[in-house]
Amino acid sequence: MYVITGASGNTGSVTAERLLAQGQKVRVVGRDAKRLERFKQKGGEAFVADMTDAAALEKAFSGAKAVYAMIPPNITAPDVRSYQERVSDALASGIKKCSVTHVVALSSIGADKPDKVGPVVGLHNWEKKLEAITGLNAIFLRAGYFMENILPQAGVIQSMGIMAGPLRPDLPLAMIATRDIGAAAADFLSKLDFAGKQSRELLGPRDVTYSEVARVVGAAIGKPDLTYKQFSSAQLKPVLTQMGMSSNMVDLLLEMTDSLNSGYMKALEQRSPKNTTPTTIETFVAELFVPAYRGKAARA
Ligand SMILES: NC(=O)c1ccc[n+]([C@@H]2O[C@H](COP(=O)([O-])OP(=O)(O)OC[C@H]3O[C@@H](n4cnc5c(N)ncnc54)[C@H](OP(=O)(O)O)[C@@H]3O)[C@@H](O)[C@H]2O)c1
């Protein structure tokens, strides 16, 4: 039986769907039974648990042949780093107590760094906690910058007529669609051919700058002159707080973007067929961004 955490989310849902489609036994974990219902209809077993609850995760992982394990984001937490530590402690404890032999763990580029990478420090520590479990075989999927991060730009374009954010317009980013991460995780889980602890980067099909994203989005929404403008941390902090992030989350996010801008946080592997994934920014924009943008326009 495979156990998939974050199963109603971006990556976990794809991993669970793929394994179920292969006829595998799958237990899906989330906080909301209703959001897990779709997997039950396909033969999955739903397990409601909060990932800060070590005892619940111990039950969730019992009998698992392998686990897809991730730390769900919590952008409203007053102390995001301590929330991440509680989740990674609970996950590691469940994995250890149930003697799980194989884990595919979601991590990020930058997780090699112990400091100055904002929320990614939580993923660095998460990898360390798994490294400390004797006998465990684990893959740390160090994913690039999620293409989904550009979805809030739909609202920015509506209100300001441009795309805007803290990253340099000319910064090449390994942008990846989350569905490709979910698919890669499913592949590792179905083969279970990894041993020891290893990190594996997933970098999308090519590096993309925000200027290029603006050109792709502009062409797709009929605004060929759309541009991206970098704003300072001081300008962005009140905007991001107003969008619902806790003050601590905004500080961590801006620390991470500073490290991306300076090159301190970056992919370490050379691009290769192993770390290159299929969904292009053009496909992502056509299939996910444009409907989100049109939906927002229709509601406005
Ligand atoms: N954004 C990036 O560019 C980037 C890059 C690399 C790595 N990452 C990492 O990727 C991860 C996010 O992956 P994702 O996008 O697949 O996640 P996601 O879609 O945001 O969330 C996964 C699911 O977790 C569930 N969840 C939330 N809080 C929970 C809790 N306390 N207990 C149990 N379940 C909970 C939610 O479902 P319910 O509400 O139904 O419970 C949610 O659907 C983070 O660890 C992030 O650091 C992000």
C-alpha cells in the first residue's frame, strides 16, 4: 500500500491518481474527507489527518510499502518555520515508528542551504531528519520554481496592467509545472528502485525569466505589450500581507527571493534528460493561467 500525503494538493493529487490508474493500493491523506472523496471513487482509501499530528501520521503510515511525503505550505502561520518543523518532526516520527522503507520526499532547489533561503530552510531540515533514519531509502525531489507561483499574477494584471514581483526580470529560473513533480514521484514510487538517501532535482523543460513569462502570458491573453516589473521588498510587503500572508511568511518569502536574485539559491545539477520535465511555460499558461485569468475577469 502506498501512502500519499498532501493528496488533495498540486503534486500529491497527481501522484495518487497515477498510482490508482496503475491499479496500486493507495491511502490518501488530507485534512478534509470531502476533498479525498474523488480518490475513494477510484479505489483509494481516505485517511483524515493533520500533518502536525505525529500519532495520526503513525496510523496513516502503518502497513505502508512507501510514502510520498511533503510539508504543506501554511502561508498564514504566524511562525512558518516552527510550523514546518512540527510537520517534519511528525512525518519523520511516523516514518520511523512504522519502519517505512521507501520515501519520496518533496523538497526544493536551495535545500542544500541551511540558512537565508526562507521557507526552504524548513526543507533543508526535513531532508536532514530523513537522512537520520537508519535503513530508510529516500529520494529528495528538489523541485524548481513552481509555474503555479505565477497564477496570482492574473489579479495583478487585472489591477495594474502589468506583472509584478520581487524577482529580477532577467533571472533564469528552472520553472516546473507541479503535475510533472507528481508524475515523477509516482514513477519513483511504482519502481521503488532507489537505495540510500539521494537528492534529485526536477527543473522543468528549460530555464525561463519573468520577462519571458510576461511575453508568453501577454501573447496568450491578447496583451502583446505585457511587461514584468520588479518591485522592492518594502513596496511588496504590504501588498503580500494584504493578499493574506502572515508577516512572517512575507519576510521568509522575500528572504528566499533575495537569495534567488543573488544566485545564492540555485539549482546545482547540470540540466539533463533525468531532471528535465515535459510541461512548458507555454502549455502551462494556455491550460492553467488563461482560464484563471478569464475566470477572474468574468467575476470582476
Ligand atoms: N512554490 C514553489 O515554487 C515550490 C518549489 C519547490 C518546493 N515547494 C514545496 O512544495 C510543497 C507544496 O507542494 P504542493 O503544491 O503539492 O502542496 P499544496 O497543493 O499547497 O498542498 C498540499 C495539500 O496538503 C493539505 N494540507 C494542508 N495543510 C495540511 C495539514 N496541516 N495537515 C494535513 N494536510 C494538509 C491540503 O489539503 P487539505 O486542505 O485537503 O488538507 C493541500 O491540498 C511545499 O513543501 C513547498 O515548500 C514549493
